Amino acid sequence: MKLTRKIGYGIGDMGAGIMWGLVSSFLLIYMTDSVGMAAATLGTIILLTRVFDGVSDAIMGTIIDKTNTRMGKAKPWYLGSIIPLTISFILLFNIPGTMSEGTLNVYFFIIYFTLTVIFYTIKDVSYNALPALVTDSTKDRISMSIIRFVLSLSTSIVMSVITMPVINSLGGVSSQAAWSKITIVFAVIGVITLTISALSVKEMNIGSGTDEVKKEKSSLPFYKAFAYTFTNKYFIMGLVTTLASMTRIALMAGGVYYATYVIGNVDVVGLLSIAALLPMIIGMFLGKPFINRLGMQKTNQIGFFISLAGALISAVFANNLTLVLVGMALVALGFGPATATGAALLSHVADYGEWKHHVKLQGVTFSCSSIATKVGTGLGGALIGWGLQAGGYVAGATEQTAMTILMIKGVFLYIPVLLCAIPFVISFFMDIEYKMPAIKEELAKRNNEK
């Protein structure tokens, strides 16, 4: 696979990263301190919406599996999602401030639901399914993952570092005008990069096979595809790992509260973001020779152990910014190899499901995996909202109570210890890569017989 196509594919995560990065990192502070929504209500709406989002992912996966066009299965959905996704993103950060509490809650739910459950789902599921549809090579799939995440994480770092200083220079977190201006800039960048990405990829075997074969591949009922996916033991292990990892990542949105009220300097958010993201890029590249020598499973085990150690350091020394940054850097470094191998492992899981059930399940496998991603991010946001509410958080206050500070530390530093331990334990059982040579050989034989 040409490097230009891999880069083209990866550019899509720049667009998604800059828009979704603003949502995942700063939506909470925007809604509590600019719009004025209650933290617990906000967290609950986010969680409920993300559960619906997970269901829509599964549905979208089956739609992709049933799609057969001249552009392929996933590409037309990816391309078509870009404009409505961008419009929803702009609306989310331009909520009128004259609404009553009940109207505000309903309005936010509708806009957030539209963005996440419908348009981001279409974009995300189709984008994540592409590696399995554009190449059969494990090395290509891994390199595609590395490129996309390097571009995504680099974009997220830049965005996280500049967002709060820019917001403060434009009027502060309570200023709607400040949020509106930065949202428009991010939206323009998002549209350009997502469009470049969608036009760069080309799926394999477009239009191949007889009409009978296509009909057979598209006739599997949703409930059966769903059941097949959830009887795949490797899928379950990957699902739980993803759920824990994405919940941990979502809890990083608590960094703005930690920087403001524990450290006493909101600009520290940039340092926290760098510590949480930059070492992951380093870990992806450092992990590659270990992956080649030890394999994905053993390399991920080592990485998850490093992450668990880092989470413990941050939790134990929660008041020491330097050690918190060191701990967060170790967490990110340890997750580097898993980030690099995630798409390849999931492609293996999809191939295992095809081998076991004699039907292609790439779309539904990737979409069901996205359920964990969506529910995890929703759970992380909900935990922050519930924690702030339980601690008596007062939006815009100069100081918070001791209970509020404890809750901020809890969601930002204490809970991630458990969420790092879960992938470490599961990694001892994720041995699918050793079974793939025989599985690929049999799948190739079946395809040749058709």
C-alpha cells in the first residue's frame, strides 16, 4: 500500500481529532461555566446519549456490511457524513444563553444526540472499518494505525495547548463569543482534512463477485451478525479493554478543573495534555521493534504494566504537579504500543469471526467495538459531572470546597488506576495473533473456491 494513501487516510483523524478534541476536552467546562448547565444533569445526558450512540454504531456496522457501491462499502458513508457532522459541531458550541433550564436540557440533548449518535457514528464506523477494506496486510494495517494516531495525537496536543489561552484572550470561559470564534476555525480545518482523507482511500475488490455472492453477504440479519460478534471471545476481551481505556481517556476532561482548582493555574491544562498525549506517540514508535520481535501480545503486556505504574504514581502524589505529569507520561507511553496495534488486532478479531462463522463481519465487528468507545467516553464524562455535583462544585468560583477538590482528584487521578489495571490483566489472554496464519490460509482457500 502506498505511503501517500496511508497518510491520506490518517489525515482524517486530524479533522476528527480537532473537532472531537474540543468536545471531549472542553464541552464540560463550556456547559458548566459558559452556558450554566448543572454538572450532574450534563453528565447524565452525556452518558445516556453515548449509550444510544453505541447502539447506532452496531446498526451502522451492519449497514456498511450490506452496502455495495462503486466507491465501496465504507467510503461513501465517510464522505457523506462530513458536512452534517461539521454543522452539528458548530451548533453544539453556540447554545443560546436565554433558555430556561428545562429548555436548555432538551436543546442540548437534541444537538449532542444529533452530533454523536447520528453523524459522528457514520463518520467513525466507516473510517474505522476502512483498514480492513483497503488492505489485507497486517503491516499495512499497523502502519495505517500509527500514522493516523500520530496525526491525531499531534493535533490534539496543539489544540489542547492553545485552546484555553485563546479562549481567555477572547473573553474567558464564560464568553459565548470566544467559544463561537474558536469553533468556526476548528470546523473549517475539520472539513478540509476529513475531505482529503475520504478522497484518498480506495477499497479493495469493489464490484467483485457475482450478484448471488453479494446477496449472500448482505442477507445476514442484524441480530445474527450481532450474536456472532458477541460470541467471539477475542472481541469480548477487546471490548472490555476498549471500554476501560476510553473511560480513562474521557476522564482527562477533568484536567481543566484539576489545573484550575488543585494547581491554581488553568494554563497547566496544556502541560497535562502534552503529558497525556506526546509520550503515546513516542511509545508507538518505540513499541514497533518490540512488536516485530516479541509480537503484539507481549509488547502490549509490557506497555500496560508501565501504564499501571504511571497511574499509581499520579494518584499517590496527586498534589505534586511534577510527579503527576511524570505519572501521566508513563501512562501515555505504556499505551503507545496498544494504540499502534489496535486496528490490526481488531482486524484480526474480524477475521477470526469470519473464520468461525463463515460470513464477513468487518463492519459489525468494528461498529460493536465502537460501542465500548462511545459508552466509555460517555461514562467518563458522566463520572466527572456526577463527581463535581457530589462535591458541591460552584461554576466560576475562585476556590472550591475540600470535598470538591477530592472529587476532582478522584475522577482525574484515582479512578484511572483501576482503568489501567483492567487492560493489563486482559492482555495475558489476548493471543489471537498466534492463530492468524492458519486462519488467513483457510480464509484464502475459501475465497478461492467461490
